[in-house]
Amino acid sequence: MREDRLSPFRDAQTDRSTASEVPDTPQTRSPAYRLAFADDDFLCRDELRPVRLQLELLKPEMIMTEREITSTIVMFGGARIPEPSQKHTARTQTLSNLSVYYDEAREFARLMTEKSNETGCRENVIVTGGGPGVMEAGNRGAQDAGGCSIGLNIVLPHEQAPNLYVTPDLSFNFHYFAIRKMHFLMRARAITIFPGGFGTMDELFESLTLIQTGRMERVPFLLFGREFWEKVINWEALADAGTISDEDLDLFRFVDTAQQAVDIIENWEPAPARDEIPGR
């Protein structure tokens, strides 16, 4: 048993090891005999979904708390955006042109991680979805600076693995999108959104809605690539229609370079959560 345990009872790890060594009998071979917490089939039952949700919230939270990580810099963006040296492989010319944001994401992560290193990798830690494209660039930039970064991967129907630049002991895997999104935002000091598709849009609007409705404090919310974002989303039309307010357009900023983003984050005045929604 661990010497730092406060409980006088035998720990679960010891009993799981002991239970694996019991004599082989019809009774011990029965699934009913397995320890509940060591029974994968039992834990995957539909009725255990609330427990699995809790476990997915707890595991990364406990690990990051043990690492004393207090704040993160969130990087959302497209998995399909190629590294510039590979932009000739992009399936559209637009994707090829967007490869410039791979380099901007990498540089931004490098600059922020240099600041994170001054805190012992406790503050301003880069967090991405752990995949390719912009996510890879973010983790890669952190590695360029000799620092750590977080990857929040998720199980998808097609085979995948985290990109090779995520700090291994901060590489997490999720079943539930909702819990993964919570971990993106629970320590967020700033949110950056690079060009992307459905997944990036989902992350953009869910995060923005939390800030708009006062469920989350205001943090720097930076959209990389004004030309891209103003082409794919008609922000002014939403305000003109009245479905959002003019004040909502002030919840985010457009940037085009890594340095612009760093300057905004470094000069940001802390802002409380909204206590009302303009226009309602």
C-alpha cells in the first residue's frame, strides 16, 4: 500500500491484485465474482453512464491538479489544415492557402509556452484537441519552446492517435464530447480559434455562448484569420437581424498573427461574467 494513504483500510489496487490470483473455479470464473470496479463489462453497461461521466471528469482533473496546472491557453482549429511544406497535398486551394495558419498556430504556442515555462509549466499551458492540423501545430510550438502541452483526444470511428508533440503524461482520451469540452474551458485564460470545420464551429459557438450568457467569465476570445471568419459567418447579419446584440460583437477579436494574439492576452484586463444579456 502507498505510505501516504490516510485510510487504514486495504487499498483497491491491492485487492484487485489479490483477486486476480484466486484459485480457478466455476465460481471465480463467473462475471458476477469480478470486483465491480475491475469489471470492464460492468462499467460499460448503459446504467453506468453517470459513473463513466464522472470518471472522465475526474481523471484529467486530478492529473492536472497534481501537476499544479492553474491556467491554460485553448487552441481550437481545423484538423485538415496542412503544414506549409505539405500544402501541395491539400484537397482544395483554400486549404492550401490556410496552411499559413499552421505556422501562426505553432508560433503562437511557442510564444505562450515561453511564458508558461517561467511558471514551471503551471500557467498558460497550451491545450489542443491532440489531433493533426492546427492542433498538431499548437503542441509542436509548445515543444519548440521546451515546454509542456495538453492534448484532449477523443475516440472516433476511424483509427487515430494523438499527435507526437503532446506531452505524454498530459495526453488524455475521451468518450464523451461534453466532458472533453468542459476540460477545454475549466482553466481557460484565453481561447483562440483558427480556421476549421464543423468541430471548430461547434467549439467556437459553445464557448462563445457560455461567455455571452454570463455562464463564464470573459477571457480573450481571438479568431485567427479575419478574411476566413467574415467569409464563412456573417456576424453583422446576426446583429442586424436582432438574433444577437451589437454588444455581442465585442466579445471576440480578429487577429492574423501570433504576436497580435499574444499582445492582446498580455494586456487583457480581467473582466467579470456578464450579469445580463444585452438585447433581451
